[in-house]
Amino acid sequence: MNKISIKEQKLLNETEFPLVLSPSSENTTLQETIGHISKNLDSILTDLKHHGAILFRDFPINDAKDFNDFCLSFGWKDLPYIGGAAVRKNVYGVVFTANEAPPDQPIPFHHEMAQVPKFPSHLFFYCDVKPSEGGETPLCLSNAVYERVNAERPNFIEKLRRLGVRYTRVLPDQDDPSSPIGRSWRSTFSTDLKEEAEKRCIEHGGTFEWLENDCLKTVSQVFDPIRLDERTGKLTWFNSIVAVYYGWRDSRNTPETAITYADGTPLDPEDVKFAKEILDELCVSIEWKKNDVILVDNRQTLHARKSFVPPRRILAALFQ
């Protein structure tokens, strides 16, 4: 594999973000690609830890099965999508559709499943159908966001670290594809039994309340939104605060109640707006090409989704 440069890359903390790899030969096969990953896995993972994300471009990954096999070559165990908010469908093996929110609705920056105790350590995105317009999956280095917000709004960071945050969500009885967080309690907890959903909610450290129309209100445990990545020694903006405030609005949920400090007090909208502006400033937004794969170190890198004009088909796989 060769390291290449593309116009969208940025230099953050003296590091190219993201790293971009391409085949060393135009005739490289999928099996040769998988073999290379197996032989050079330690080196690739060292690069991933250094850069935070890797874009694999122009590799022979032509469909969901190829993508599944490519992901599995890294040797990680897949993570069941329990507790996540997005409506998704299984496509093949460990491969699911990415968030199926309506195309006109952007999905703000977040660490995948930061609102539940068990989140994926790594995630892959695959471009099966290139968007006709828009639809990028922007990436942002989390420690760079923390450093900027801490430098310019230290009181906000201090309060986040002192109090922590809770996430509150009202889940419908059935999947609601009109909402970016429209996943039903049945899909969220992989059960049609209320008693089992209650049990799994408690296992996630949260509390629950049944509402009218068989909606389920869940309140998370307290999370520290600023976390130390022990591998790098860097503090990270590990949360979904901006995503909640700018993306968790539907007929059942409002941002002001969906994310609060642990004592129940609301976040200052100006603080959240500032964090969003920093994310937008520091992010890298790469135009998708057919067969692109992005590997994200979820402990270091946030991601988002821009609105788009269909068609667009991005697939995803989550690993623990």
C-alpha cells in the first residue's frame, strides 16, 4: 500500500489527517489486499493510532460482501448495535446501512454511541453508491477540539468535567425513519418484550419510564464528556453534545432536555454553539468516491454527515 495525498487533508498537530492509502498496483485483488492487511496489521494500526483515521482509496472493494471481508481481515469482534439511536438495516454479515435519516437532515459531529457505556472502538464506512451532491462524512480529531474549547472556554470544560452529562431520549414503539434518532425501543434493545427492554436499559446503567403510545423514555447514567485516551495520553472531546443539541429534535425529543448536566441543569446554548463552530473549523470533509473505505478510531475521531441529494448509499461496520 502507498501513502498518497488528497486536497482535503489537513495538518493537525503536525499530523496529516486523515492518512490516505492506495494500492501499490492497479491490478491488486481483494485477496491480495486482505493478505497485506494481515501481514502488516501492526504497522497499519500504529498508523491509525497516530493519524486517527485512514481512508483506503481505489481498492477493489466492490460490494457489501467485499466490504464485510475487508473489515473482518482486521481481526476485531463486531459490536452489536444495542443502544444506538440511528435507524439502520443489516445488509450482509457485520455490515449495516449508515444512519438512514432523511437526506436533507445533516447529522452533527459525535463519537459513535458516546451516550452508552459500550461503544465501538473502531468503525468503518464504505461508499457503495456515491452521492450525486453533498453527503460527505466529515471527520474531526477529538483532542484538537478539546484543546481549542479548553483554551477559549475553560469554564465550560471545567463544568463539563465537574458535573458530567446525561442523555435523555424518548424512543418510539416502531422505527421512525423521518427522525435521525428514530430507532424504536424494539430495535434499540433488540427485543419485542417490554420487560427485556427494561432489563437492557438498566444493564446500560440507565433508568426508564413508559409513556403514552408505548414510547420508552430512557435516561443515561452520568458520562464524563472529556475523556483521557490512555493510548495517546491526550484528553478528548468524547461526547455527543453537539449532535444532540443540533440533531436530536423530533416529535418526541427536544435538545434542551435531551442533553443536560448530571444535576439536571441545561447546557448554555452559546457554549454548545461555540463547540460546533470549532468542530466545523477543524474538520476534514472528503468527497466520497465509489469503493472508498474510511477506518475511524472512534476513541480519537468524531464523525458527522452532510445533507445530500440522493442517491447515496454508505455502509458501516462497528467493532469492539
